[in-house]
Amino acid sequence: MLQLQFDEMLTSLQEGDTVVVYKFYCIADSTRHLIELIEYLSENHIHFVSILDNIDTSTLEGKTFFNTIKRIGQFQHDVISERTKAGLEEAKLKGKSGGRPKKPDYNVHRALDMYWSKQYTIAQITEATGISKTTLYRYLDN
């Protein structure tokens, strides 16, 4: 219900309007969300005021604050991205691979042979081989 009201408020805003909140957390649940929201408001020439945080984007200080927050948000994103890449690379070096585990080849070949023999239903094939219907169809498409 609150999200619907929030969305209605955003769509009803006009250039020159001001959105006033008690504190940041009342309008955003993460730094990224706050940045995206302020960028949207800024692009539409709508001001933003947070009473307890003492931020007003109609002032130079408020604009400077959000430029700084934007840079910090990008920094957070870059750090997370680099750590993720490093973790994946380390796992790869240890012989681990991401994604869902592959089904053993003999089960795949068995399932395909059963399918092409036209003697079994899909349900019988999936039960006998342990391969899901979706996986079977994916192999058939290839």
C-alpha cells in the first residue's frame, strides 16, 4: 500500500515541487536507492529536503552532499564488484565452477536415447534419469 502511495506521489510531482521527509530512511532503503531517487528528482527539477539529516537539494550544500554520496555509492559498487571478481577467480583457481552442477553425461545420453526411442513418456524419462523436463528440452534444443 505504501509503495503504491509513494509511486502516486512521484508521478504527481511537477517541476519546482519539493519532497520533504523526516529522515533518509523514510524514503530509501539503501544508498543506491537514495541516489537513484535523488537523481530522478533532480532530472525533473524537483527539490528534496530531509529534516533530521539537514539536507536541502535546492541549496549548493545539498547538491554537493548528493554529488559526494553518488561518488561513495559508485565506490561501494566498485569494491563489491572487485571482491566478487577476485572471489570467482580464486574459486576458479581451486577448480571450482559456478552455476548449477551439471548432470552426468551418461544420464543425459540415456535420457536422449529414451526420448528418441519414442517408447517412454517425458515423466518416465525424468524419473529414470533424474534429469528435469526443462534440462531434457534444453539438450534437445542443442
